[in-house]
Amino acid sequence: MTVLLECEITAHQDIAPGHKRLALRAEPIATVAVPGQFCMLEAHEGLYPFLRRPMSIERIYKDGISILYKVLGLGTRLLAHLPVGAVINVQGPLGNGFPLPQGFNRHILVAGGIGVAPFPGLAEAILQKLGRTPEVVLAARNDRMLLLVKEFSRMGCPVHIATDDGSAGMQGFASDALESLTPDSSTLVYCCGPTAMMRAVHGVCARHDVRCYASLEAEMACGDGVCMGCVVETNSEDEARRMVRVCREGPVFDTRDINWNGGVRP
Amino acid sequence: MNPVNLAVNLGGLSMKNPVTVASGTFGYGDEYNHYFDISRLGAVTVKSLTLRPRAGNAPPRIMETPAGMLNAIGLQNIGLESYLREKVPFLREKNCVIIANIYGYTPDEYGELARRLEEENGADAIEANLSCPNVHDARHARGGALVAQSPEKVLEYTRAIKAATTLPVFIKLSPNVADIVEPALAAQQGGADAISLINTLLGMDIDPETRTPRLGNIVGGLSGPAIRPVAVKMVWDACRALEIPVLGMGGISSAEDALQFLLAGARAVAVGCMSFRRPDTALKVVEGLEAYCMRHGIVDINDLVGAMRL
């Protein structure tokens, strides 16, 4: 059940330049949340910024959750200044988690930049619920912007790194790194990151007959299925099913269902 | 025993309190019932219904602005049949008063929607959206003119809807006019039972880095606290000229905001996109209005309607 909850900040630290981890005391959310779901955070009480900020859940603990975010605009700047002990209003959990289908013998999580945000919880679930160790592709502009390399290594996940400038790992994009891992039809790929990156990852997966789930992001007013603002276009020709809500039908989609050419924000 | 009477009559629609929600900001009610009991509202106004389902505009559709937001949804909705089948039973079981917002492409379509909604018990009042800014592709010319911008068309459409139903008919007008009184009087002349004011103000937003519009449809409708003073003024203008009541809306985020609309002359109010930020805003407005009345010794909320002191 989704709730509106006043949550105390229990930890709040930098994880890379301009990137932070926020931990919240939020037992009513933690007890029902699953990896891949998100929350709507109210960064302050004022009316500008007006809307909440949708943020995926990084990890789910017994009495709380953690969230990774990039300081990008007004909302995240206000959030970034909040000290431990401050209280913010959180709405969640929202959306659908990552599917964990049986029958795949290889799992690859492909993250571009802050798109890694929902993956620690997913990696944990794959380890615990499926008894398999996922591989992780981490892509970033450069070595300083790489996120969570140590965390995934500590979980025992093989980590493959790609940077735009080659300052760490291979020089190239997330999709290049995925291609070099030669996924096949027994591989399940999860991806999250910028649209161009997810489109390219979907392309690699489509060429190699690999099933791929993507966690999408969209401008969103309500997070709860009401505003119809966060839609993406599917390949369905049925007028009633052509536009689907990232918040309600997503945020996780099978990438084959999405129109990657014009149906998602640039 | 409630010491304060909050009940109002909005053009023939009995509401136990003067608070509803603006169409498109509350879905069909069921989406928000887990935050509070939605039957506590004076009425639930549902998302605009069209005869057939609509997919709406290309994304992005939402853009945050100072103390508000732009939207260019384009009336994505499940269509009349799905509404009657999937949404009405829940609202009836909850004993909600239903204001069904409708959108058609011709007067006949509005009439058919109103008639079917009455026949199938899908509404207690009809709110005709003559003012959606987002159903035209802004790339072509200046976009289509809104029905609500032409008093002659408002008269024609209102008459067609009134002829099709015995339910109270509210006409939702656009603030994108030089003088709100003209279309409001046209609606009244056409037999409207109330006027809903205001729909969104037309606006746009451009990303200087990419030099592209931030909305997929280029232009959109501005709503939120930023537009509230405009809305209060338009409600005041309309109420001074009209004999029929006004449902006031535009940027209401609290009971204090709602009171401004009542004092300007609105008989009832609708909470709009603030529900996106805080889904329980409309309930807080109900509670806040009652608290205000008790604090000020007001026994009947109707006594506040148009009671601005000059």
C-alpha cells in the first residue's frame, strides 16, 4: 500500500562528485517495497519547486530505504542541503518492481551514470531469490563519475566498466561493454540510464535475441497514475494502450514494448 | 451535530461541502482513495471523458514552472464505455457525488456523452470542457481556437448539451479570453446551471541549451499556485455579471486559498494540481473551511459566498 509518510533522514553523504546517498527511516514503505519501485520525495514545504521528485529505491532495509541521486536542479539542490535528522515527506512505494523470471542462467545489470540507482537492491534480490550472481556493467563519463564499483564487488558481482574517455575500464558506451560480454538468449539484461544509452542497449539485446528490462524515467507530476504526464509510447496500435504511464505500468518495461524512436523523451 | 453548515447547492447539484477536485487532477477517484476516503468531498470531478479512448499527445507532457506546472496531456482517457464499466461502480458504491467532465468534437458528441452518462447513472452533474488547450497540434498555424473563446459557440454548445440531459450542466470556460464575462453570459443564456472557472492559462517553455520546446506539443496549459490571483479575479468578474453560480478553481492549495474564491463569489471550489503534490489537499481544504467557519462564528458557509468586504 502506498503511503504519505514523514521520514527522518538517517544518513546523507556524497558518493561521487555531485552524487549523494540518502537514507530514510520509513518502515511502512520498507515493509512493502520491492526492488525497482520508486518514491516521490518532497524536498521542501514551499511551492517552488512545485512537484515532488521521483526517485528509485536503492536498497530496502528492515526499517528504511536508501536512495541515490544526482544533484541536478532546484529540487535536488534543496534536498542535498538537508542534514541528518531532518524530516521530509515521502510518498511510496510506487510503480512496479523488476520482474525476476526463472529460467535464465546469466543476469547482466547495465547502468549508465545515476541509472545505477535501483540496481543494488536488484542485485541483492537476484542473489537471494534466484541464487545467481549478476554481472554489472557500469558506464560513466570518466573514472571519477563511476558509482558503486566497490559495493557491487563486495557483493561478489563481476563488474565491467566503460567510460567515455577511457579513464577506467574500456573506452566506450554501456552498450559496447554489453556487446563485448556476448549475451545470448539465456541471458537476462536489466538496464537503466539515459535514453540514448537504453536505446542502444535495447538494440544490442534485440540483435542477440536477449530479453531486456529497462527502468525508465519521465517528467512526472503525481507518480500515482493520475496526471497522465509521464507516458511513453508503446508499439501497440490500440489507442487505449498506445501510451503507458511510467509511474503505473512502469517504471520497468520490457524494452521490446517501447517505441524507442520518438516514443520516449530525448 | 455539526455546528457549521457546509452544504451548498451548485446549480441544482447538492454537495455536502463546497469542495471538489479539478478534472484531470484526480483521475476517476479510485486512484486516490487509499490516501483518504474520497466520499468526504462534496463531489468528485472525473478526468475528461471522450466517446472513444484517446492516447493523447506525445511526451514530454509535463513541465515544472515557478509555483506551478505546464501540461500538454491532450485528454488521454479511457473513454466513456470503460468509464461506465470500470469506474462508476466504485464511485457509486462509495456514495460519491459525481461531476463528469466531458469533451467532444461537435455539439452532438457533447450531447451524446451527457445523455449516455445520465442514462447509465454515470454522473450527477455534467461539466462540459469547452476549453481544453491541448487537443490541437501547435505546430500548425496558431492551433485551433477554443470553443470557449467564442460566445456564439458557447451558446450553441451549451444549448445542445442542455437539450440532451436533465442533469445540472456546468460549462468550463477558458481564461484565455479578453473578457470572461462574454462567454460566461453566453453559457448562462444557453441554459447552463453553473460555470466552472478557470481552465489552464496557455503557456510554453523553451530549453535554451537545445533551443527546443520542453513540451512535446510545444504549448501547454499553466496551472498551480502561480495562476491563483488570475483565477480569483476572473471568478470575481464572472460572479458580478452572472445569476448562475460559479465553481471556482485555479491554484488552490489550502483552505485559505479556497476562501478567496468563495469571498470573490464562487459557490464551490475545486482543488487542482496541488493534489499531485499532496493527494490529501482537497480533504485538508474541507477541514480547513470548517475550522475557519467555527473560528469566525459562521454558521452557514453560504454566508461567505461573495462576502468580500470592500
